[in-house]
Amino acid sequence: MTSKPVHPAVLRAREKGLIRASELSKFRASGAVLQKLLETDQLVRISRGVYIPANLMFTEKIDHAVVALKFPQIVFCLLTALQMHELTTQLTHQLWVAIGQKARAPKLDFPPLHVIRMSDLSFGLTTLVVDGGISIHVTNVAKTVADCFKFRNKIGIDVALEALRDAWKQNKVTMDELWLAAEHCRVHNVMRPYMESLV
């Protein structure tokens, strides 16, 4: 008994992990064909215009992947970056993302986004690969800690202090890296006494 051939769009989705409708259409899967692939459980719609192959295992990071796929210019920051670096006990139902000062704010039904505007998105970035093989941009540990002090009125000074202490205690950052990030974010005078108390 021969197995039924797999649709090219499903093969492409298996290669990519997470795929947009526009790319599926290049593999003859738009309109009624796409609907049929969904109805026969070959593809699963996880967000408007974003699909995964039915057998793909994914975690809670799939939300990060969806956002990064739809808005590749954004950077995950503050509370979301703290969670990704395992530097907070805070739970947030929003994804905290940074965009440029003049960039158009991303609009998304789900997941909810908390958008922060930053003047320089190129400093202090690291890239992580999450569900669906999607690369996402996240502020590195030092920049995340400095951002927490810069935006302490939004997230609370207690969160910033916890992030600083945990990053230092877990050896995830050096004093030089912290100082460079603090100067870049113009919070070195605010952070100095707390950094001095650690050493």
C-alpha cells in the first residue's frame, strides 16, 4: 500500500517549522487548498496568517516566534527579556517589545504586546532560536538590566534590583558589561550605588 503524497506546502512547513500564508501560497496552498490542509489536520493555524505543520511540538515560546515572524524588526526587552534570561520571578501576560522611535507600532490581536520606544535598537542584542526555528532578537543581560533601571517607573525599582542581583549572582554578566550598558542607557549614576554594593 503506497502512502499518499505530501502536499509541497506541508513539506515546506515541515522544513521551516513556522510559516506565513504568503509563503504557503508560493507552494500552491492558498484559498481552498489551504483550507483543505487545515481541515485534514496537515497544517494548524496558530495566528492570523501564520501556520505550523500539525506534528510540530512547541512551547510557550511559540508566541515569541509568531511576533518575530510578523515583525522581524522588533526586539524583546524588559520583562520578557528578563524571563528569557531567567532573571525574574515576575509573570507577565504581555510580551514586552522595543521598536524604534519613529517605527510604526505593531498591531496584533494575540499575544498582547507592551510596546516600548527606544532610540538605539542595535546596542546590546543577542539572538535566540525559539519554536519553529525562528530567530528572535532579545536585549542581552547587561542591556536588559540597564533598561530595567531606565524604565523603572514602568516596571518598578524592585524588579530592576532583583534583575541586577540575580544577573550578578548567577554570573551572567560582568561589571564592565553592566557599566557599558548603564552608560549607554544613561543610568550609570542611578545604578552606581547598587553595583558598588555587589562587590
